[in-house]
Amino acid sequence: MKAGKLVLTLALLLAAAALGAYAYVLQIQHGEVVTGLRSVGAGGAVWGLYVVMDGCFLGTGVAVMAAACLARFSRDRAMEAVARIAMPSAIACFLGAALSVMADQGRPLAALANLSLYARPQSPMFVTFTAVGAICLFGSLLHCVLARRPDLAEYAKRPSAWQGLQRLFAAGYRGTPGQRYRRRKAGFWMSLFMLPALVAPATALAILFVVRPSRGVDGVLLETAAFLLTSFASGIALLVVAATLVEKLAGRDAGVGGRGYARLGRWLLFAVALSLSAIVAAEIASVGSRDAAVSAYGRALLVEYGDMFWVAIGSLFVAAAVLWRALRRWRGRAGPLLVASLMVEGAVFAHHYWLLVGWQTHGLALPYEPGVYSPTWIEFAVVLGIVAVCILLLLPAVRLIPFAPLAVDLRRMKKVRDVRRAVLTSVWILLGLVVSAIGLASSARVGTHPAMDPLIAGSPVIFIVGLVMLATTAALYELLPERD
């Protein structure tokens, strides 16, 4: 990117971040009255654009990080490129999810203080700031740095403003057989640990967006499938967009190449087809339900939310058609995939929006008139600021750990035994499990009445510390100094 375009982009991002900060200050000063949020009984919605964006960010980030972990199991260079691009993209999504939750809090500092002292595992805030903070954000960042240590060691040899940090993160790496073996092994187990760990935030999101008091099991299953599939489609679409931008800005060596685009396109087509089927099946089940609340919600999607519903369905259908045509006669061009990905992202946002907001306004079967929710400019400005902040924080990270690989080692891997390292790592895992179990049990009020405070003050923080210890296991195993 030319210097003029880069300066203009940075100026626009800084302006958007400043506008978001100004809007959020107004929200803190005047309260939620400046937003479109109102109580359900007063004909409004208590969860709006902020929670919708939390679902979009977190669902997409989980899908992107899962794709990165799966890609690391492969020795295909195209899939390794997908993993390099996916990890920082997922970190940006997790940061956006955390900021969206904070924006939804009327008193964010008080919410954080109460979370650290009294939060219960049933609370969405507990899941967000334990799973997202300790596992998703911290674990993903650690995984990204460990995976790129050989490249960092090469980049640290070049004079730059980031040379000091690059030397710090690559400290001690010399490419010895033991280091290469431990890096491969740590990457494998870190990816294997992250996959089930990502289930927690995905499950919490599905419960938040889908589970309702009067909805039957069949409806819950259909809506859950639609939510998870659309989140997966959104994650693959983001990977296509990110890969296109990386290739344009950093050159083709940093991109995923024709084979990588073809694989991402096939994954996206598969996800879009399943998402479209699940959304239509869930809507048919809702309209035909015998429960008044469920059927009212289903009819509202065709009337009050009809424009959004049909535009989203049409976007998914057109995106699937574009992908099918592009992949049927694949010529290595990413343009059609990029267009389809942008359409998918818009459709997924619309789906999450009506899934969360539509139920509050038309699906509660309360003795009140149907509600209305329209986000104000304050909410749009805050969300725009969150997106700008995530991109601004991602840009230095990309400069610190560039996408283009430098260290390509094709030598045959040899197994290196190190009993001392294995014992210390096992002890660390055991300590992490014990600490996290104590924090979780105390947060769940084990040993005391459910209405009482936890037995151990700050038990949610103890749980987070235990999760962080588990997430740092790979770093301990890989970075522990070798014996001479």
C-alpha cells in the first residue's frame, strides 16, 4: 500500500475510533436512554446492537480460530498460510466481542469489579470474560507467537522499529533439532487444546441467542444449528476477505494462493448451503408451531422483519450461486469469492439480529403490544469505533509478526526425548487443572448457599488464572531452556 493511502486509512480509522469514544462517553453520561434499548414490558428490547455484534464477533472468531487449529494439523503450505492469516484475525474478533459486551454495560467498571468477585458460571459475563479473555484472547495470542517463532527469528535480523520485540519473542530460537521437534509438538497439542476450549464460548452464545422459555426442543435444535452454521460461514468468509487484503498489501507470498482460495471457497459453499437450509427449516418450524409465542415470532420475521429476512435469504442464495460457478471452473481468481464472502457477512449479521431482537419484540407472548427496537446513532457510532479500534490494534501486530513466511525448513523431523521437560510440563498442567477447578467450584457456590457470596473472594479470577496456566503449557514446554 502506498504511503498516501496508508495515511488516509489510518486517519479514517482514528476518526472512527474517536467518534465511537465520543458516543460512548455520551452513553455513560446520560445512560441507556440515548440508545434504542428499552424494557420489554415498555415495548422495546433489552438486548440490541451491542449483543448482536458480540454474537457476530465471537461466533466468527471461534470459527476462524477453529479453522486455524485444523489448518495447523496439515503440512500443506496453503493451509499453513490460512493458519497464519486466521490467528490474528481471530484475535481481532475476540477483542471486538469483549468490547461489545463492555459497551452493553451501563456501568462497565462496576460490572468488571462484580465479575471478579461474585460472578456465577450461569452468567453470560462470566463465560465471556473467562472463556473469551483467558482462552480465546490470551490463548490465541500465545498460539500465534509460538507458531511464528522461526519467522520472528529471521525478521529480527533485519533493522526495523519492531526489531527489539521480535528479538524478545524469538529469544533463544536457533533452529536446533530439539527446538524444531518441540515447536511441532507444542503446536499440535496447543491446537488440540484450543478446539474443545472453543466449545465453551460457542455454547454460551447458542444459549444466549436460541434458548427461550416457550420454545420446544425441536425449535431449539434447528435454531442452534442455524446459528452455529451461519457463524461458521461468517468465519470462512472473513478468512477469504482477510486473505485477499493480505495478498494485496503484503504480496502473493503472504497470501494463501490458488489452492488455498479453492479450499476456502469449497468450505464456504458447504457452510452457506447448510446455513440456508437450517434457516429455512427453523422458520417453517416457527410459523407452524402450536405455541403462540413461537408462531408470533415466525410470522414477525415475514412481516415486521420481512425486508431483512428476505434480503438475507437472497444474499445467501446468490452467494452460493456465485461460489458454485466460480469453483466449477476454477481459474484461481479470488474476486468472485470476495464478493460472495461480503454477501455472507451481511446475511449472517441480519440473521443474528432478527434471532436476538425479533424474539424480544414479538416472541415473548406477554400481555403487551409488540415491541420496537431501532438502534440510534450512538449505538452505530460505538460499534464503528469498536471495529476501528480492533483494526488499529491489529495493524501493529501485523507489522510485528508479518504474514509472509521467511523460515521454511524442509529437513526431516527427528524425535528428541527430554524427561525433565515432560515432567515439569505435566506438573504445570496438574496445577492449572487444580487452580481452575477450585475457582470454578467456588464460583458455582459449592459448599455454601446459592444466594451467598462464594467461599473464596475473587473466585472467578482464580478460575481465569487456572485457565491461563493451562494455556501457557505449550509455552513452558517449548521455551524451557535446553541443557548443554
